[in-house]
Amino acid sequence: MKEADKQELMQQFRLSEHEWLDILLMPALRDRIQRLLLHLSRIAGGDGSVVAVQEDMADVCGACRESISRELAKMTREGLISTRRADSFRVGAKAYTLSSALLRAA
């Protein structure tokens, strides 16, 4: 990933270098996704609702979009998150609502 692309994602997700490294150093993809969603929830006001694009999430988590999609689908089936189409200017953006159990685990 180019440094300019990395800086753009860090700005978009309001991540510091340290926060990004914390996400990337998580051994399991699910943990990286959960950490990112919890971070996004905190910066959005902490109500558990976030809007994100899977391609961007994949870039931040160091994975491919397909892996992100599969893991989000598993988390949805397990009741950890719910998803819906987002009212957003970004193509492919979805709204994710984190369960209270996931928010408590933070």
C-alpha cells in the first residue's frame, strides 16, 4: 500500500499510527474487525452504529475484501452485528450496528 493511501485511510477512519498497528497486530481477522468496528463506534458517538466500506476495512485490517465479507457474515449470523444499506455518498457503504454484547466486551 502506498504511503499516501495509508495516510488517507488513517484520516478517514481517524486512526493514529499506533491504533492502526494495534489492529494489524491482532492475530485473528475477527479480532481486527471487531477492534476496527469498536474504534469506529467510539468516534461516531459510541452508540454502536458505524458506516464503512468493506474494501476500506480490508485495507486497514490487512485482508482481502472477500475475507472481511465472510467474517462480517459470520458475525451477523452470531448476532454480534447487524447490517443494512447505508445512506451514504460512498458506493458500497453499509451501516453496521454492534450488539450490546460486543460493545460490553470492549
